[in-house]
Amino acid sequence: MEICLSINREERLLEIQPGETLFEVLRHLGYLGVKHGCEDGSCGVCAVLLDGQVIHSCISLAVQAEGHAITTIEGIGTYDHPHPLQTAFVAAGAVQCGYCTPAMILAAKALLDKNPHPGEAEVREALSSVLCRCTGYLKPVEAVLRVAQGGD
Amino acid sequence: MWSSVQEYHRPKSIQSALRLIGRVQPHTVLLAGGTWLVAMHDPSIQAVVDLRDLDLVFIKNNSQRLRLGAMTTIQTLVEHPLVQKVGGGLLAKASQHSAQLSTRNVATLGGTLAVGDSTSEVLLALLALDAQVVIHSPIWRETALDALLSDHPAHLSPQVLIKEVYIPTLPAESGGALAEVRPTPRDHPIVNAAALVVRKGRVCRIARIALGGIAPHPIRLREIEAMFFYQPFDTNLLSDAAEAVSDTMNYPDDSRASAAYRRAMVAIMVTRALQEAWEMAIKE
Amino acid sequence: MSRPYNDPDQMLKMSEHPEGLSPDEMRVVGKRVPRLDAMKLALGKPAYTDDFMPPSVLHGKILHSPHAHALIKRIDTSKARALPGVHAVLTWQDIKPVRFTTAGQSHPLPSPLDTLILDSKVRFVGDRVAAVAADTPEIAEQALALIKVEYEVLPVIVEIEDALKLDAPVIHDEQDCSGFEGVFLPQKNIAAHFVAEAGSMASGYAEADCIFEGEYRVPQVQHVALEPHVCITWLDEDNRLVIRSSTQVPFHVRRILAPVLGLPDKRIRVIKPRIGGGFGGKQEILLEDICATLTLVTGKAVRMEYTRAEEFSAARSRHPQILRFKTGVRRDGTISAMTLSLLATTGAYGSHALTVQGNTGSKALALYRCPNLRFEMDVVYTNRPPAGAMRGYGVPQGLFALEVHMDEIATELGLDPIEFRRRNWVQIGDVFALAEALGEGRKGFPNPLRSTGLAECVERGAQMIGWERRRDPEWRNVPSKPYLRRGLGMAVLIHGSGIPGIDMGGAYLKMNDDGSFNLMFGATDLGTGADTVLAQIASEVLGCAVEDIIVYAADTDLTPFDKGAYASSTTFVSGGAVKKAAEKVAAMIKNVAGRMLETPPDKLQLEDGCVFTPDREGVTLREVALESLHLVDQHQIQAAESHMSLMYAPPFAAQFAEVEVDTQTGEVRVKRLVFGIDCGQPINPDGVEGQIDGGMSMSLGYGLSEEMLFTADGHLLNGNLRDYHVFRADEMPRIERFIVQGRDPSGPFGAKAAAEIPTDGVAPALVNAIYDAIGVRLRLIPATPERVWRAIQKESR
């Protein structure tokens, strides 16, 4: 079946099967920042934004995204123009193996877009969607708070 | 890929949805948020019916009840001002405790009900709030939430269409609270309880108590609730209630916890939830 | 002129800074340099194994055993083979049997050779039965379902003690398995047996005024790296087998697989891209053997990736142990004798059985001064998923038991827990009595301790956590919650910096026309920040920007050998090779620049990408490069060096924990953690802190929430991330950590390791804090609410 949705602000017409997950479709399209970590929505590294809210792409059917706006990590920054969150994560030492980093940054972006100056508890709640085994979440939380307090 | 699913429907009317899930072949189920259903990849399911275009996302209140559409997301229950007022914030708080943000953004009230998870904080809160459910099974009817859950020891069939849940309006001097035993602050609860009290002076007019982690679904303790009907709320009443709770039930024994531990915890959780609900009712 | 690489004088001077600078004066070493690859990963650029696919690739899947112990009587793959889209179906009958170990370690392999790619016997639920390669993962799954297997089910052993019973079934009864003599006793289900003693136990205990005994238990837990095991193999245009894999040990993979696949090493190339976490779980050959075999059979590229369910049931985990300490203490509070008896299980296969448990002994018995030491270990086979390397490598187990034991002794003696430890912990000049006996499968190298910052870690940590609050009864109560009690606990920690005499790494450095450098090494960054740390070391010596060092690593064709990322060796050992290579290149640069500047080379200084004379006349590195590559006496400025250390340079640390215990429910909440580390000279403080933060979280899970649970017939009950709880961002305690400035003469710029020691302390510290809060002593973890509750019930009778 054919569905129409936007990915990183680009309108796309996609040929998909009803049982395909959004995760599979995005990776096949080359959005490799979306990662595989589990199959039941418990680890979070497959996270993308749907209409600005963080969701697990591995437990969403691609067809459920029809008519919606998907944002992946590839859509929020480049080497020449990184997103402030990407800059902050790098500067704060918040990237270790990096496997959960795109998901964390998207989760943080969803929060900051809605609430530009959250407190630590709200930042932690936003990041709780993503499991990390490397950082203990400390430096990622610091990175997000830096952006939040920097008036971005 | 969920390869067995060959058909996806998004009907515009409830009749169409009912007709689709009423078919014998192919095996068709309802799709709400999908956080539970899609994760299962059940190979016997061949068609899904997405409920999103059926106008089931709403929160409306009148003087008698607060109506929640079945496709309302759990995160909406956390944030919506009308929901935050209910039971001293019991339902909003329970919703926030129930899952991570990313799951709450997608999981729905109806889906949560259909799964009926034994320690679901959302269901505990709704039970304590005396929620009623409007469903189509096999015809349109209204039923109390605890009756619906106890009628279905397994998950509610994914072919039963839930339209809405409503909560009777509470008087002002009421308070609600949730008490949980969790190995870590965000690990699944082993045992949990929700309580709601309505007071008049120092007397408890109504108490409602719901318990999770003991039965396949959360249950309401109506016999224990009866002990509180128009009684002065004091420590004697609480300890009588705790003892009665301990004696009443069979407690499961599994790798998470033993029966003896669950029995002991139930008494403590019920006591704490009632105590906290009462303290909140006093503040109101 | 060559000198031996293990020249002790050379190694002892490793800590020298270029031009005699002090730590504060160094340009990049000791500084928070952002990771070289951080932006790439934050942008989501393709970097991991599964992000690069050959043009046409088959998908491999494994049929896992549903039984914990069974013979495969018959296996019918005809229907599976006939399924359209299936290119290969393999069983034990299709593969020449060559026993190997999945443990990626140096030669000679210290783990028993007890594994076949596919066997006719299965030994745990999840063990391999067959493998399929097909056009899509879905077709491969369908093919698995079409394979018909007839099993003869055998009795199952799950509990550690059951493996040693006289009537226990022999799990490895095959004729062709092998291991070290006297160590490997498979007929008794013993994967590793070892005893070591120093001094005299009889006189040691005789000297003691009190003898304390305790038995402690630690569970089997999982790495939960976010990236599953994943591997892609293909035959290139030269008919060489290429393996691209999320592996910590690319060189060991090549060497170990060669005889198993029937290929010479030279026909195999292993490449490690970015890894999404490993923590020891990828110090194993878990998929490469079967994936490569499917490629050799089909002639095509094959991709295999584990699901999360497979990660839990068919990967590796931490060895669960039962530890018994017997400690003799003199009246003055000093230890006169200590025995550690260890019983562990390695699960169904013996990877890392000898070395993990040996490491338990070699660290737990090396923390406190004692001339009379005895270590006995037995590691048994059981029908559980195999244990293997996991961050900490036996030390989290040993230090849990030791530090709870020490706390118990302190309580009995009426001593402050810190004071009792202070009287006994090792000092400069001490030699570990069992160093020679416990050398990780070979003879070890006793040598004196040259640096320790433990006292400072403990003092500062105690101050930070407010250790004196233990004496304040008011503080123990939580206002408005009379059922809560607060407590403080601590643990002191020791670990290792590489394995003396075994670990080796090489580095190759060459200069480019623009004055930048290519740095190649075999060292394996798995998210540890190794690439950046090693570039910093080179940059410090060469006086150039870190960005001018282009790193390429862990490719068996293009980079020098490195034993891989384990044993906390990368900074200490691989860093040594990089430093040596950079020093040689620096000398060559100075030779060329000296001629250009008409100044003796030994008067020149490398600074800011230039070479300066004492009068501050200079040339840029680019000018030197062009001169040497193109103009005069043309040559490539380059160096290849290796490093192996015989030196003993353990890092030290102190862990403090503050808890709140619910005395009615047994729930334990860790409110604060404080960690202080002595890792000598930290090369990158951000990197060290990152290791501390992650290691502590892992230790927190070990102490509080993580445990693999099995049924009596060997099925894993909680093999998913909902039921196996890993701490999330919104439930973490408040964490503070600090690094003590130090310097060990045997590490590059004085560095010691930092990678594993943070996984050792939270579990014992929190158990000790629970005791402080409610007077109840747990001797096992995780401290689940029910366990604490039961201990409280028992105590109150």
C-alpha cells in the first residue's frame, strides 16, 4: 500500500506493507541514525519524533505514521550547522558509544521544543525513554540543561 | 516485520469498524496505540483496524461525570487540566507513574484497559474513581470497570470495541492516593494500591480501594470498602481493614515475589494509600 | 639499535612528560578534549556494523535449543532447504568438528576448547542447533520453523552446587575437548580448578586473635549493551574472508577462527567499526564463526544480528559465584591470614572460566596487606547460558564479598569501617604475595606497588558524602515517614591496568604533507573513548592539535596487533605503544627540522604544530613534511612501535553510598553515590568521568535490581528489558565523583586504568549502607525488597 507522510520536513510517498514497522521503513530509506536495540519498545534507541513527540519506531506500524510528520536525527543538524543539543552533547562528553545518542537528543529536543527551560526532573523524565549503559545519564542530563539554561 | 498482517483498515465510522472485526476470516483485531499489540507480532493476526478516525479522542465533563474517549493517550491523562483535578490528581499521577514518556505518548486508555495489566496504575486509579466503561460486546452496554476486568481473566478480546470511560464527579472533600512497592523507583510494581476517600468532617463517607499485583487484573476490594461506609476514620479502622485484606485472598507466588511477601505488602499498601488519601481529603 | 620492548627501565620511565612538563603544563593530556567521533555519532552518521551493507547480502538466523541439556538424535532440514529464498541450512553434520573457545584471549588460550560451531549435543536453552541463510530475515525465520529436530532430553543442572554431586550428568563428555592439565576436569563438570597459596596459613591463623568467616553470593547478570551482537561476512575479490563485526577482539577473532574454519589466518580479515557498547560481552566469538561458515558455504555475504531475546538467552553474562572468606585478625586490627574459597559456574561453556575467577582472587586478595594468603577456586559447568567476560572481570564479585566481609569484621571489632580498612590497605612498596601464582593462566610478575591515591580518595569521599552523619541519630530518620531509615556505607576498591606480561599493543604513525598524521593501532574503542585518548597521547608528544591526528583502528590488515579492549589495557598498554611511536616520529621530525633550522635536533621543541629553536625561530610541521617527503633526502617520517608491560599499576578507588530503607517493605533507595578514583594521570577527565558514571550505574543494577532468573529446567524467566530492570534516567541517585591527581611511573604520562574499577563498588557500599541504616546484614545481591524484608523479619525475632 501507498502512504504519504513527511520525513524531516520532506513530503514522501512510500510503498509499504501493512505489517512493516516504521523502524524498518526508515532504515531501508537510509535513516541509519534510527537503531535496533530490542523488539518491544523497551530500550528506546529506535526513537523518532512523530509530530514533535518521541515514540518508539519499532512498535509503530509504518502505516500508523501516515499523514504525520516524522523527524529523525538526520533532520535536525549537519556538520556545518549542528543542532545546539548535538553541540552540547559533544562538548559535555555525553557521547560514549553513541548508540543511544540520536534517541536521547531527539527526546531532549521534544522536551525543549515544548518547554524551553525545563528543570532537571523534567529533563530526566524526557531522557527516561532511552536506556543507556555507558553514561549513567549524567553527562547527557548536563548537556540538555546547558542548552535549556542557555536560552535556546 | 509483522508478516502475518496483510490488511490495514482505518474506518471512518464505528459501524464499519464493528463490521470489520465481526468477520470470521481473516483474523482481525483492533489497533489502538499499538505499544502492546505491535510488540507481540502475533502470527495469527491477519488484519488490523485502526481506531484513530472514530472520534474517540475526547475529554469532556458535565456536572455528573468526566468522560474520557478510549483513544485518549495516557500522556494526555497526565497533562489535561480536567484530569489533573480528579481525585486530587490521582488519575494524572497514576498515569505518569505507569510508563515512560515515549510509551505514554502512544498508549491509549482503551488499549490499557484491554491489556488489563495486573499492576496498571491507570486502571487502579480508575477503579478507585468508580469508573464505568462503555463497550460494544456483543451490543452497546455500560459496565463497571472492575466487573469488566473480572469477567475477562485474560486480556480483553482485541475484538471488543471500547468507546469511552467515565468517572462520576466527586464532591469537594475527597482525596486520592497511590501506594506502590517497586524494587527501584521505575521498575514494575510488585504490589500496588489506589485509594479514594470522601469525607464529611472526621467521618469517612465513602472509601474505594483497588489492588494490583494479586490477580490477573487490578481488583476492587468492595468488602473492605464497606467497612469504611460512614465510619470515623482512625487507626483502628485502618488496622481492621488491613487485617481483613490480608485474610481475604490468595496470593500468587512467583519469581518476582513470594505469596507471604505479597500478603504482607498488600496490608501496608492499602493502609498507606488510605492514609494518604484521607490526609489529602482533609486538606481540600 | 633495538632494545627489548619489555625493558623495565624503559617502562618505568613511561610517565615522563615531553620536555619535562608538569601535569598542569601539558597541552592536551589531562584536558577535557572532546571525543574525535562524538559529532559523527551525535549526527547519526552511519558508523556501526549494521550501517554498511554489501550490495547483496543474505540474512542468517540460528535455531536455538528449547532444552537445557539434550542429544540431537535426528535433524531433518529437507523442508527448510526446499523453501524458496533459502540458500543454506547447516547442522552439526555439515561442519568439520574443530573444538574452540569463544573467549577472545591471547595465545595460548586459557579457556577450555569445548565449543563446536554446531554440535550434536545442546547444553543450555538457547544453544545452537542449526543455522540458516536466506534472502530475508523473515524467510530465514520461516526456514527455522521447518527444521524438525528429535531430542533425547538429559537431566539438567541449574544450581551451582548440583554440578558437583556424584550423580550429576557430565555436561562435557566429548572426547575432543581440552584445557590446561590439572585445571580442566570436565568429567567432574569442572571447567577450571585452581589453588594458590603464599606464606603459611597455619601460622597466619595462629597469630590471629579472632577469625572471621563469611559466605557471600553474587548473581548472573547481563551486559545489556544497547547494540546487539552483529556481524557481516563476505568473500572479497581476492577470495579472502572479510568479517566486519561488533567485536572487542578483532585479532583474536582472526587467530582463533582460522583453524575452526579451515582457513589460514592470512586469508581472513577482521574489521571493527564503531561499537554500540560491549562491556566484555563482545570479547567473545559469538556470531563470527557461524556467519563466516554460512559465507563460505554459500559464497555470498551474510549478515547476522541477535535480537534482544537472543542477547539474554544466547549471549554471555557475568559469572555467578559463591565466595567464602576466612580472615584472621590480630588484636591491633591488622590482618594476619586470609583465605578465599570460590565456587562459580561458567554455564554451559567454559569461556573465561579460569581467568575471570582467577582475577577475582588476584584482585580481592591484593587490596589488603597480608603475607599469608590462600586462594581456591572451582568453576563448574551447569546448563545455563554461558558466562564470559563482563566489565570488572571477576572483581565486582570479589570486592562485593570482600568489602562486605571487611565491614562485618569492623563491626565485630567495634572499629569504624574506614579505620579498619586504613590499617590494612596496601602501601607503596608492597608486593602482592600471590602475584606469581595468579598470572591469568601463566606465571605472573610480582613487583612492588609504585603509586596509590587510595587514602586521598577515601578522605575526600568521606567528606563529600558527610560520613560523620552516621553518628547523628536524628539524621537517620526521615521527617513524616517514620518507616524510613537512612544509612551510609562504603567500599575501597582495586583493579588492574592491563595484564602484566601478556597484553601487548602496537601503533603505527606516519606524517602527511600538511603536517597531519595518520595514527593506526589495533586498540579497540568500544565507546570507551580510546581513539581520542590515544590521539591525545600522540598529540602531546608531537606538539600538534588533536585534530591533526587521524585515527584508524582495529583492522587486522591495516593496523598493528592489539590484544583488544579488555582488562583495562588500552590507555596503559596501547597508549604506551602510541607514546613510543610518537617519540620516534618526533625525533625524526627534529632531525629534518634541525637541518632546516641549522640547529642540533636535541635543542629543538615541538609546539603548536611547529618546531622551534631556543631563539624561537621555527618551521611548521607542514614545511617539515614537504621537506622530508619531496625535497631533500626524501623519506616518509613514520614509526612502528609496540608496548607490553611487566609492571603492576593498579588503580584505586573509594565508593560511598547513602541509602534510605523502607523498614516495612524492604525497598532500598540509593539517594547519593560518591566515587573517588586514583587512575594516576588522567589522560582525558571527561573520559574518566564517563567511565565512572556508567560503571557505577552497572554496579547499582548489580546491587539492587539485576539478576537472571531460571526455572528448575533451565529456562530464563526474565530475558527481556521489561522484566530485567536496567536503571533509567529518572530514577538515578545523585552522583558525585572526583579524580585524584597522581602519577605512576609505568604508565604513559603516568596514567593508570579507569575503565572497570567503577563497576566494583556500589554493590558492597549499598549493602554496607543498608546495615548502617537498619542493622541487617545481607550477604547476597541484588538487595531486592523481599530479601531485605525477610532479613528484617528474621532479625526482629
